[in-house]
Amino acid sequence: MSALQPSELDRPTLARDRSAADTDLKSVTAALRRAEFGDRMRSLLLAAPLLVLLALSFGIPIVLLLSRAVYDPTIAEALPKTTAALAGWNGQGLPGDDAFAALAADLKDNRAKGTAYELAKSLNARLPGARSQVLKTVRKLESADGQAALEAMKSVPFWSAPTTWPTIQSGTSTLTSFYLLSALDLRWNADGGIERVPPEQAIFVQVFLRTFFVAASVTLATLILGFPLAYVIANVPKGLAAILIVAVLLPFWTSILVRTAAWTVLLQKFGLVNDFLLFIGIASDRLDLMYSRVGLIVAMTHIQLPFTLLPIYSVMRTIPPSQLKAAYSLGARPFTAFRRVYIPQVFPGVMAGCLLTFILCLGYYITPALIGGASDQLISNFIANYVNVELNWEMAAALSFILLVFTLALFGIFARILGLDRLKLM
Amino acid sequence: MTQIRTRLLALAAATACMTIAGAAFADELSIMASGGAWQDAQRKAWFEPFAKETGAKILEQEYLGDLGKVKAMVETGNVPIDLVTVETATVLQGCDAGILERLDYAKIGPRDKFIEGSALDCGVGLDAYGDILAYDPTVLKEAPTSVLDLFDTTKFPGKRAMRKFPAQNLEWALMADGVAPADVYKVLATPEGVDRAFKKLDTIKKDIVWWDAGAQPAQLLASQEVVMTTAWNGRIQNAIDSDKKPFKIVWNNQILEYDMIAIPKGARNPELAYKYLAYISQPENNAKLASFITYGPVRTDAASFVAADALPKLPNAPDHLAGAYLVADTEFWGDYGEDLVKRFNAWLAQ
């Protein structure tokens, strides 16, 4: 290569020629682009219905749901007078009587409007125990006005507790970082800095790490099982390959719920796997395969195998066996030929399969719920819990947002290393 | 397996909810309950007699007891159900979130005739059930005398099953640690109290098998995976009566709770729903459920209507309230539930 490098003397001429050629090329490219523009618009028009459908049924709902993670107007809308009264408060100690009076007036308004419960719930999410205090105060304020209302407020110790007013103040801004921070086990401290929550309350970072660990383990397991199988399928006669492909795909066409249920039948304490292990004498006692990490990874690996295998297989099919033979004939040992000729070519398929499996695993819900134990629940299980059981959709949105960011970042890294156009999915 | 079946049924129910959304007629009442033996009992005690008496058609649906779906229905303004059975803590949640109707007791019955805590703003009690301890005397030679024997691993070695949920377990942990039943919720409202409860649970953590569906405790006992389990009394009684299991129930230190029924906001047929609530809240009807599942009535004046053979099996039968017992504090769980569930999950994962 180095022999072709131009010498020092040639440089100026070459540079001039190159710039002229560049100008030509540019104008040609521009003309081509203009000509293609119409075509492109037409094809875009054809794709428009799909794009609109995607935006309406996928993009917009996701954005709306995720916006709940940072946009929570409940407290600000419920407490307009308090918001105004707290505008100039420095957050130290207790605010003045005007803030107490404003809160009393707001609480009475909320009772009249029937929104006191929503306010109580929203405050309770930030300050456990606030719910009943708000409702109790609302009941006390029922027949109190002016000075009496102020005294009623002061008679409830909750409103004079050190954490109450800062929480209200942070809640009066409609944009909040509370849920996103909570999703990372962080919180604001009294001095306005960000700190970790106490270890006994920290959970999500651990669950995120667990989710990534399980996803990585499953990806690795599918690769170890899938790669040799894909190689075999790609290199056996066509008829046998078709049978093997169907064998791989058959479970793929079964509902994920059914497959997961089947695994519980196999893995349970008095199930087939334990019977078998006892029978051949590998295990001396029945193993706890259900509700365990091992069971979870086994079941997920089974479900994910086709996703890893198919991209690898589709790439392997395009590599003629003669290439390896050519490498042998040039003196390469089998392993060297495999490593230097075969692997680089199947690499895009391997990456595509692994990426697909890894990202799908990050969102697993049913399998961990049914087969995983208490300490095998993945982040989706927590999101589902906040959506269905706690009715705290803000927290669910925050966790989803963090998961989405991690997933996109990971996808970005993959794309950077490999280039998106080299990912061969099928 | 039943857990999976329940979940499958729940999925089917969710699909049904969506397809059913079409037409609702004035004489159709759509009730969503949490399935199993309990829904069967409600059908025999209430659904069928009510349908016969009023000519209304009852459409049954099943779900897992989580209000997420109901919230989605209310937020989209398409509510194909008129009544939904819920746990007390869920009633408070749904009330706060504005997805359950505030009830007009004038249309149901005298509110002061309900056991305290069983007539809430957004939900009316259906029955009283007990969180109890169950064991198999053919396996466990020495009989436990209190639910708190869960924490005695020297006298009762072996695995014990407990519900994968902080409620009840934290209360029992505190009582086992010497807190008087009357003070349990006061102590649990303080951070030190919560620490104390978790510390007590720590002492048996490695011996616990967790259950989350109501049918699991009986299965775990039957398959001898555990030597004792906490459970809802009706499920164990059902295993004793129908499946002829030799199980025994320990009532001492039980926790009493109420099942509730509520009207979701925007229900299509609230008038008929109220009619149903009034029907099941009449003392003689309220007492009927006990003949089909051993859950007690919530009307204070219903005891005399309970069938004689059912009475001694109810959680609120006089004999079963003779020892120590605790009435679950709904307000407490409304306040601290979300926080404690999070802490509980963090603790489980440690």
C-alpha cells in the first residue's frame, strides 16, 4: 500500500486535480439528488399511512405516557394559593402564617371540588403518611374559617413537621424530577443536593442491574446453543435443513404464555426435570428449580433461541463451504480458517441475533412473573406493579423512561461499533 | 398451576372486557370479581337469586384484583363494568384516584349496621375473612397454638409459606416481637417500628416460601413443601371440606379483613348496581354467603341468619375472636402501603 503514496513533489498538482474533481462530483451529486427528490417524495407518500399509524398508535402514546414521569400538575393545580404564598419562601424552617392560611383555603376548595383525595394521594407518593393527614385536616377545616382555620392547621402536627413544607414546595412545580430520581434510587436532600436513598429503600438500581445480568446470561446461553445449531442447519442437505428449521420454529409459533406454563410443569419440585435428575442420580434431593434464577434463565433461553439463531443462520447460509476449503488449501489449520475466514463473515449475524435477544430480554414480564422467585423479578414486573396495583403511573413512566434510555444507548453503541447497515437480521 | 390458571383467566377476562364494551342494556349488570371458589360462592349466594328476583341478567368477569385496568377504563371513558370486588386498601386507592364512585348509603342500607371499617366511602363490605395459620397435623406432630408460631423455628422447624406482601406479615412480626395488638399500627407508623418488623422477619427469612395466589397455600401444604402456611381461612376450609384434606386452622392472632365491592366511575348501570348492593346488604342475604364459603357477614345484625353448620367455621364466630386478634387497619395501609411494598420488595431482593 505504502508504495502507492504520492511523493512530496506531486502533492500540489494532485491537490488541484482533486479539488476540480470534487467540484464536478458535487454538482453531479446535487443534480442526482434533485432528480431523486421527486421519487423519494413519492415513495414517502406511499409509506405515509404506515408512518401516520406508527405515530398515532406508537409514538404519541409512548411520549404521552413517558411525559408523566416529569410532568405532574396534580399538586400545583390543587394548591394555587399555596403556590403563590410559597413563591418567596427560602425553604428553611416553617413558612409564615400566610402560607398556612393559603393552604387552608386551598384544602377547603379541594374539598368543594372533590379533588382532596387526588391531592392526598399525590402528596403521599412523595411523603408516606401524608394521605391521612391531608384528609384529616380537610375534615377539620370543614367548619373553620379565618383564624379558626389557621388554628386548625396548626393543631395538626404534620403541617409543622420539617419535611412537609419543602415537599409541598417541590410539588408545586408542574415539572418534577422526583420520579426519575426515585427510579435511580436518588432523592433531593434538605440542602438541595442529590443523594442516594437509604440502602433499605434502594431497589431499582439493583433491579436494573439484575435485568441486564439476566438479559446478558440469556443472550450468551442462546449464542452457545444457537451458533453450532445454526452451523449444522446451514451445512446439512436441504431436506434435513428444512426439518431442523421447522423444529426450531415450531415452539416459536406457540404462545409465550403456553411455553412458560409448560416450563412450570417441567421445573416444579415434583416435576419432570426433578424426577429425571433423581432417577439418574445426579441430584440427591429435589432441587428448587421453580422460582429460581436458574429456572428463569433456562425458560427464557428456550423462548429466545430462535431470535438469536435465525439471523446467524441466514448469514451462514450465504457463506459457501468452498471458502473454508480454499483456506485449508492455502495452508490454514481448521481453527485458523474458522477464526479468520468464517467468523468475520458471520459476525454481523451474530451481533444482530444477540442484540435482538438482549433487547427483547430487557422487557420480559410474563416469564419472570411465573417462573422467577421474589429476587428474580425484572424491571418490567415493577413497571407492571406500579401500573396495575399501585396506580402510580408517574413512577411506572419514570422506570420505563430509564429502561428506554438504557436500551437506546445500548443500541447506539452496537450501531456505532458495527454500523447499522451491517446488522443482518434475517 | 392454579396461579397460572388464574392469570390466564385474568387475561381472558381482560380480552372479554374489551370485546364486551359494545352494548349494555338497562337490565344487564356486569360484575367483575376475582374468581375461584369465592366467585363461585357469590354466584350461588347472590348472583343467581338476584337475577331471579329482579329479572336482571348478570354478566360475570374475572380479574386479578388490580385496579390498573379499571383506571384505564375510567380514563378512556369506556367502562363496561358496573360493579367490581376489591380489597379494602384498593378501595381507598381507587377512591383517592377518583376511579370509584362515592357511594350513597341511602340507596344501600343503614351504614351504622355494618361492622366498623366495612362500610367505606367508595366501597361496601361483602364479607369478613381471616388471615390465619394452617398446618397439616399428620406432618406436624406438635400443634401450633398461635399464628405467631410462624416465628418459632426451634419448636417448628421446616419451611413456612407466607404471602408475598408486606401487609399481615409486618403486623405478625411486630406481635411476635412483643408488641400488643392495640399498638401494632402505632409502632408500624414509625421508621423504627418498620425496622423492627423487618428485623423480626429476617430471623425466619431463609425458611419462608412465598405465595401470591389465594389457592397456593392449600397446595403447598398438600404437597408438603411447607409445614405451615398463612392463608385466607375460606381457602383452607374449602380444602378441608371439599378435598377432604386433614388441615387444621389456628385462629389465635388472626387478622380480620373485609372484602369489598365498589362501583367504578362512569358505570353504565349505576341504578341496578345500587339495587344489587342493597340486595346483598340485607342481613338475611348478607348471611347467605357463609353457606357456600366460610367468610362471615359484615352486617352486625346478620349473625342470626347464618346457617347453623356454617357459623362455627367463620372467622368472626365468637369462638374465633376469643383469643387475640387484630382488625386490619385500612387507613394505615392506604397511607404507607406503597412505601412499605417498595421496602418489602427491596428486602426480598437482598
